[in-house]
Amino acid sequence: MSPSAEVVTVGESLVVLSPGRSVPLAEAERLDVTVGGAESNVAVALAGLGHRTRWVSRVGDDPFGRLLLRRIAAAGVAVDLAQVDPKARTGVYAKDPGPDGTRVHYYRAGSAASRMGPAVVDDPRLAGVRVLHLSGITPALSRTCHALVEHALVDRPVPGALVSFDVNYRPALWSTRRAAAVLRRLADRADLVLVGQDEAQTLWDAADAAAVRRLLPGPRWVVVKDGAVAASALPRGGPAVVVPALRVPVVEPVGAGDAFAAGFLSGLLRGLDPLAGLRLGHLLAARTLAVAADTAPPADRARLDALAAVSEAQWTRLAPAVAGQAAGQAAGQAAGRAAGHAATEQVVVEPGAAS
């Protein structure tokens, strides 16, 4: 692995099956096959902005695993550290659109990625990485995956790397009671934490961004995404930076939080101030909300940077079409929702998927 790589993300990716149009899964005549997974979504979005990224994971020795490797590599992400497991399958999930949100059916129990362990972040080829990005999904997959995240955050096997942790609480994988203490402990060990206000309320009864910051005194930065309202970056000491959310059409909410994380990380990597980082997060989230897939096409970084640099008054007046940066957005697609605001996502998981 090249020591000049900027970002490594570690976590499970899955093959995504979704109706070709926004119809219930049971009524679909055909299914689109795409790629999903919090960590690879972040890597893909960062690669689209010109950052050198690698995705570390494990896939099954099956057609789905080969599809994941091919698609993620085609997006500009290096996959040479992703392992192929001949004894386990690749995870899959299916989207089921409905009037009350998107139900997500996971088929990931016993997946190849759930067999990852701490050794994956001990690889000497990770030397020189500037950011190691993890999420709270991984520790819920298995005991060995939990040990992996604990090792990355506590032992810091990648010297000099900023460790980023997106809480990404998934109630289908573990109970709130069990997840709350684990995710708080892990998050407090990170350098950068990203969390939704709704997650923080559910897990820790944190009423606002300031309450989240008090619960997590350790990180250099805590970024709290408050749905349709705003996103806040709270440093360890110093005032919070708050950026209002953008109002954009929503085609599909899944993946918008990962795009937001990529935008903020891009700002950090390039030495931009937190205001610009939050705005880049909102802009990338808006692009992902405007498409049915979990990731949007590569962005024009210069154009996004220009939008991130507008005045406060101009920011609040950005038109949905400009904010979304996507052609062909349908006028009737739930206009008025905010970037970073996930529509209700219900989750169905096959027995045995929770660790």
C-alpha cells in the first residue's frame, strides 16, 4: 500500500437490491443491484472529491463479493486490502420503499465481514494514513469486529492517523440498552465523532448538541447532525460552529449521513475551517438525497468549494436544484426535506443477525 494514501475506511459493505422505481418490493418487476455500506460510502464520496482512499473489509468468495470489489474499485477506491473469505457469504440488503419511509431488509448474519478481527488494522501497509474512519455498525456485527474497533480506537495501531468514528446506531443489530454504553465508550476514544441528534437522544438522552459534547469530552471534534435544523461542530474547548441544513428534494435518504461525513472529512484533510467542512457535508448529503443509490456520482470539487464559501445570507437562500447539484430531480419528490435529514427508515433483519 502506498504510504501517501490519505484515508482508510474499515467496515462491511453489502450488495443492495432495490426496486427500479419507488414501488414496494413485493410489487417490483425488476431490481437494481448497487453497493451499500457506511464505510465504503464514505470512501467513494471522498474519492469523488479527489482524495486517495482505501476500503478494508472482507467479502465472500461469491458473485456478490466480486461485484462489491469491482464496483468500489471502479469508484476510485483501492480495494487491495479487502480479503476474500472462502468460508462465508457476502452480506446483502433489500430496500422496500413505502409511503412511511423505506424498510430495509438485511441478510448479513454470519457474513464474511463479521469475521474480521483486530489484525486488519495491524497491517504495516496502513503506515502514513492520515484518517482512519470507522463506524458504530462494525462493533455490532460480532465479538471480533467489536475487538477490531476497540483496538483501533484504544491501541492506535496506525500511528499519526486521525481516527474518525460515525456512531451510526442500527437498532436491528443490537438493543439500545446494550449499544448505549458501548458506543459512548468507543466514541469518546475517537478524535472525531459524528452522530445524529436523534441517535444521541435515543442512546444517551442527550437533548442537544451541547449535551452530546458534555457526554463525549475526549474527541477533538464532535459533529452533531440535527436533521432538518442544522449541523454543529463542537471543538474540545472553544465555541460551537453551527450551519443550517439545506432544503432539497429527497428521492432516497439512505447514505446521506455517510456523504455528510465525507464532506466534513474532506474539509479536515484540506485544512479548511469547520464552517466550510459542515457546508461541504450538507452539500454532499444533498447530492445523495437526490439519487436512489446509496452514493451519488462524483462531485465537482471546485463548484462545491465555491458554494461552501458563499455568505451566510446566500447559503440560506440556495435553491434546491443548486444545493442538490443533480440534474433531473423530479418536482414531486418530497421537496422541502433537509439535507442530512433521514426519512423514517424501518429495518427488518433475518434471525441471528444481531451479535
